[in-house]
Amino acid sequence: MDTLTQNSQEQRKKEQVQKSDNLIETTISGLMAKQMLAHPERLAIIDGETHIDYKRLMKRVNEVAGELHSRKIQPGSLVGVCMNRSWKLVATLIGVMQAGCAYVPLDPAYPQDRVRYMLENSRAVAAIVDTESTANLCSGVRELMWIDTLGDHTDSTIRPSANDLTYIIYTSGSTGQPKGVAVEHRGVVAMRQSMRSLFSDEELKGVLAAASVCFDTSVMEMMGTLSLGGTIILAQNALELTKLPAVDQVRTCVMVASAMQALLATDKLPMGIRCLVFGGEALKRSLVEQVYAQNPKLRVLNAYGPTEDTVYSTIAEVSSGTQLVTIGTSVPDSRAYILNCDLQPVSNGEAGELHLAGSKLARGYLYDDAMTKQRFIEITPSDLIPDNRLYKTGDLCRWAENGEIEFLGRVDQQVKIRGYRIELEEIESILELMEGVDAAAA
């Protein structure tokens, strides 16, 4: 072989390695796999009395991905995951992404009709289950896979790219049916990057994972933490916090304000917590002071963001004595604009609708081009708004004197209950299906 040919082959090998490295860095599954390879003995998940290191987690992830490939489930397919809350659920979600597919989270605690609707509407080609009850919820799907009967497969070389889907999360729909938000890898990677700037290594050593997988906070708790080499502590819900065997190891807690209020009504805040992240509903100053009274050394963050902008869009650090609790300013890779009905920026103190832009924006609504065009609008970039794609949040906001965003309410009928978005039209449509009901109002 002449020197020129040898050099050419070596150059191609370097380019292939570089391309592979770039692919890892642009997908959330690749970033998690990188942590698993770098720190195999590090603790990844605490599930009650069970401790799972990154090596064991990676083995299970590869088995899930390998099983999907062995069944000829094509990359880009949607796969339903209907499992009870355990470390195997976490591994399964990652394994679906590792296989180049996107997961559709199906919480078995949700109403049966809603679970079946999400599975059917998503057109998932397969569903992974763990018990007879979850299998019944997913009956009728083409491929039904039992998590405890997976073969001893190894993962293949198929990998997703930044623009491939990671998951479909369903939110309440104004048309009377839930709508699926399609989120790509690039959005979750951008969310992970903002987490890296927000949380210290100490705060990532024990992140409470209590949100339902149908709620996108779970993506931050699970995928974000693991992609940064941290440890997640599983709980069935946030109110279990003080009863967990590993409660003393919890360092960061993410929850809605009403859940914290309920927790403090019966228990004290664990002193090991270093950071509290509130989101999903308005945070009151009285609760902030109540938290600081119990532990003046922790950090309190108030986060805001719709599923359509990959978990969180803005964040504020709230100190004790703060007079006005805002939702802060944009996190990295997200941009916030408060616009009037003519899509022009409002003056400071003037109310307008909050619009979001940046790399964390979702692809849109699954199989619903009309709704996608209505909410994800295309504009001509300008000096004031250099983006060409904006998401209309429907939230009424204004710029406070300190340059942060003050949340004022909604421009429509949407309400929030314990952090979950509820469109009143969806409630009305269900009521009108009842025998003897001609019209309904919520």
C-alpha cells in the first residue's frame, strides 16, 4: 500500500470517529451512553433499597435496544412504554431512544381511556409492558413486549441524529382530545446544557425523580441528570420524599408549589436538600419564606416552560425577602419575547403574550399540521426579533422593572391543576358525551 493511500484511509477513519463523536454530543441518548462508558461503577439510580450503577443500567438499556432491533422495529418508529415506576422503566425509556426510536410514555395510573387514546393516536408500532394490567391497556398493538422476557441482546450500531424524535408527550387539547408534542434530540440536549450551567455537581448527586413520565419534568429529572453523570432517586410521587429510604441523599428536588405546600403541612423539609426547583404553577412569596425558614442554606429556583419548549424556558433564583416572584429570564438556547397582537414587542410594564424561540422548540404536534401552524408561527426575522419561528404560549406576561418576566395569567381558558395543563374545552367535550347532557360549561 502506498503512503498516499494509507494516509487517505487513516484520514477517513479519523473523520468517521469525529462524526461518531459529534453524533454522541448531539443526542441525549448518546450523552447518557457516554456517561455510562466513562463511569460504569458510579451510582445511577436509587430505587427504594435497590442501587443501580451505570454499568448495570447500560446493560439493560442495550438489551431493550437490541430487542427492538431483533424485532425489526425501524429507527424513527414510535414505541409505547406502559410500566410501573422502577429503575427498569428508566432503562426502557433510554433503550427506546438508543434504538433510534421515540418513546410514547403511558402512565398506568392514568385513566384507561386516556392511555388507550394516546397509544392509538400516536400510531405506535410496539408497546413495552411489565404486568398483566399494563398489557391489557396496550392490547391490540402490533408488537407487545414484556420487559422481563427480553432476550440477551447487544445493541446495534444504529444511532439517532439531533433532528430525530426522542419522545411524544400528550398535553390537554382545546379540541377536546389530548395532543401529542413531538420533541427532538436537539431540544433535550439543549435542556441538558442549561442544566449543566444551573446545577453544581453536588446538587446532581441526588436528584429526586418523582414526576410522571407523562409530564416532561421527568425528562429533566431522569435524562438530564443521567446525561450529566448524576444520580436519580426514584419516588412514586413528590409527597413520598420524606418516607424514602434514601431521603438523606436527596440534594435537588423538582416539584409544583401545591405539592410542596401539602408536604410541609405534615412534614419538615429534609435538611440535606441543596436546591428546590418549582415549576408548573405560580409560586407564592409566602411559600418561599416558609421553605427558607426551614432551611436558609438552600437555593430556590422558579422555573417556567411549556412542553413545546422542552421542559423549561425561563428561570429565576428567588432569595428570601424577594418582594416580587418572577419567572426570571431565558435559559441558554431559549429566547423569550413579549409581543402584542401585531407581533410587536411591548414596552416595559405593558402586558402581552409570551412567545418563545430557540433550539429547544418542539417539532410540533403529532399528525396535526393545522394546530402546529397555529401555535408554532413563522415570521420574518428583524432586528428586534431575529428568530423566524416562535411558539405562542398563550401566557400573559410583562417585563418587570428588574428585567425579569412577570407571569400574569392566560389569554385563553386553560387552567393548571398541580402543574398539569387542563383545557376547559376538553372537560366540556367529555361532559357532553354523557347521556341526557345537551350542553356543558366548565
